[in-house]
Amino acid sequence: MNAVIPGKADPMPSGVALARKRLSVALVLSAAMIVIYFGFMGLFAFDKPLLGTILTPGLSLCIVLGPLVIISSFLLCLIYVLWANHVFDPGIQNLR
């Protein structure tokens, strides 16, 4: 029987706690991607003159932000993979 000692962290998180942590990480990263994507689409729909701002000859703000949206999706995916490899997978191994 495992007794919970106040002030002491549980060395092996339960499956439910691990699942909740994974869900919270997934929701935060998904929300970030939604904000980035729909923010860009909102600018595209409602503020085209801003996106048409010329930064240098032949380079507008839209041409810079478009690839940044794509790169951000790869970075968010990388963040999830690193988190899963360092936190989630060891947690699963501890449960076995």
C-alpha cells in the first residue's frame, strides 16, 4: 500500500496523471498552432494592406509570415516530440 506523504512528490506518476499531463501539453500546443494559423488567416482576410507592406524590394510581410506559419508547426511538433521523449515515454516505462 502506497501512503502519500505531504510535501513529497510521487516518484511514479499514475497513468491518469500522465494521461492528463499529455492532454494538457497537447491542448496547449494545439491552441498555439490554432492562434498562429487563424491569426495569419485573419490578417489575410481583414488586413491585406498590412500583409502587402513591402519590407525590401520584392519582399512583403506576407511572404515572410507565410513560411513562418509553416515553420512554427514544425517547431511545435518538435517541442511535443522532445517532451514525449523526455517526460512521457519514461513515465510510461515507470508504469510498466
